[in-house]
Amino acid sequence: MTTASLHIALISETFPPEINGVANTLGRLVEGLRGRGHCVQLVRPRQNSDPHGAADQALLLTRGWPLPGYPGLQWGQSSMHKLLRSWQRQRPDVLYIATEGPLGLSALRAARRLQIPVVSGFHTNFQQYTGHYGVGLLTRLLTNYLRWFHNRSQMTLVPSVSQQIELQRRGFERLELLARGVDSQLFHPAKRCDRLRANWGLAEGDIAILHVGRLAAEKNLALLSKSFQALQQAHPQRRLKLILVGDGPQRASLQQQLPEALFCGLQRGEALAAHYASGDLFLFPSLSETFGNVVLEALASGLGVVAFDQAAAAQHIRHGHNGALAGAQDEQGFIQAANGLLNDAEGLRRARLNARRHAAGQGWAAIVELFEQHLRSAMQPTNDMPVMHSRP
């Protein structure tokens, strides 16, 4: 029996070609749903790079404001009337709201008025970020708003068990898991490039210590610097080079702290895959991730990954088998885990082989299928619409 295709509206502040984990995930989900025969309308703010008149039936653009700290991105304005007009003309079967700003809130309210079921996604720990930017007093208010927002939907999708437990503890309801996948053909050890390593100033036997991600306060990059310096002191006889891929507000200060490190800026596609595969050890000190797509990308590229035991790392790394883990907040444990991999050449070789073997089985097809199942589940009449109060 053929399953009927769905008309899905996906609402997000960010989407490819923007470079971040949320955009990457949403791009994969939309591509996968359309590949399965579903009609997906993308609703997002107009970006500076959008050509005039770019909108069509599959794309609804709204106005936006510049997002502080994220050059080039727009924070969507409230667009309830525009959404109502669009969805009254062509009613979606279900909404997926990926971001909780004014655009997401207006979509939530429009859905309530039209009685369209809503699935929300918890993609970013904004309530943790506030403390890193000197506005820690807002953390409780933001947490309360996020709980109110997500509890208005039929279900909220979270990417990891650790995130699910944390949100349940904070009173979030109807949480379901939707993990992340990786393109293991793009991210592959075969993309290792001797020419790129030579450009980095590395010879055979030298160690490239890699970090990929946004260079921002919430990524705990002080530990990255501390870890690299500790590794240099522990291995004075070996040539180690720190390679950072990505950009962000902390880049200038990191370049001052780490004058010998190489800053490669933003990389995409095949170039990004070559940067991953040309590394040896991957350090991921972040404690603020809902998932951390870069962990899976590094594993697929055959790197020895060192991370804290949470989010993607907790799901995909077995300590000593395909990487190394430290307890959350245990900075000394993190440094020791990295040092342990470097001290054991054969153990690092095995970990890299096992990392690739594990990540090769973590494709996007099963994730997209589960996503579709969650959307269909939200449409069932037994899932009563939560009560929508006028204000959080």
C-alpha cells in the first residue's frame, strides 16, 4: 500500500548555504523528505545573498533583522498574517518549527489558529549561551520561554539522550529522539591530502590536531588552547600543529593566544572533507551542544576524536575503542584523554579505524524516515493540541 505524501511547512531562521550544524541538519532533512515524495515549503528570513524574487511555492521568505554575533544572518520578524494568508491558500498537513524566535512564534500561533499540528525541534542551547555573553540573568527567563514554546507543540524532537534527560528535568514535555546522520561518502579517510598537509607545514609522521566549528565563547575554546599547549609540553620530541577550521567572534583573540596555530576559515564540501581527513587527532571541547554534527564528521573521516561524554560523543564514542571521552566539566580528564591517544600510536590507529567503521553506518536515510514517522504521529487525532496561552 502506498503511503500518501505530505505537505510539510518547515520554519527556520537558518538554512544552507549558511554554515552551521542546524542549517546542515535541516538541509539534509528537507532533501530527504523531498526525495521520499513529500512537498516541503521552507519558511525563513530573506538573507542578503538571496536574489530578488527568489520565493516560490516551495520557499516563503520573510523580513529579518541582523543577528548579533552572526554576520550575514537574519533573525526572522513576526510574520503571522503572511503565514496565515499562505497557509489558508494551501494548508500544510503539519509544521516543523526549528527555531524559537519571532518567526517561529508567529508560525506556532498561526498553526494554533488554523488547527495545524506542530512538531518543534530543539536544535540550539540558547539558554546556555546567555551566560557566555554576559547576560546570565536572562538564562532563567529564556529557559522559561523555551519550555513554554516547546510545550505548545505536539512533540519536540531532540538529538541526544543527554539532551532529552536535561530538558525533561527542566519540565519540557513530549520529547522524542531524532539523532543526526553523516554523509560517509563525503567525509572519508580517502580524502586525506598530502599536498594540504604540506601546505600546513607538516611532514610524514607529524601530527595535525584539528578543530572544526564556530570560534565563539560558547564553544569552550580556552580548553582547546590549554589542551594543545599541554600536548606540546608532554611530547616535545614530536611536531604537533593545531589546525582550526571555521570562523567567529573569537578568531582574533585566539590568533593572539595561538600564534603558531593555522586558521583556515570556513570550508565547505570537498575542501572541508579534505581538511578533516588530513588531520590526525580531533579535539572537541564544547559543553553547549545539543548534538555536535562535527563529531560524526570527524569519526567518518577516520580521526581520533576527544570529546566530553555527552551529546553526539556519548552516543557514538566508546572510550578507548573509537575515540576518547572525558566526564563533563573535567578539563584535566579531557587533556589526559587526548594525551592517552597520542601516547599510544597503535591504540590511535585502531581508534581511527573503528571510528570510520562506526560512522559509516550512520547515514541520513534512516534519520529522515524516522523524522517522517514523527511528523505523521503528530498528525494523529489522538494527539490533542496543547492549550495555547496568550503569553509565556
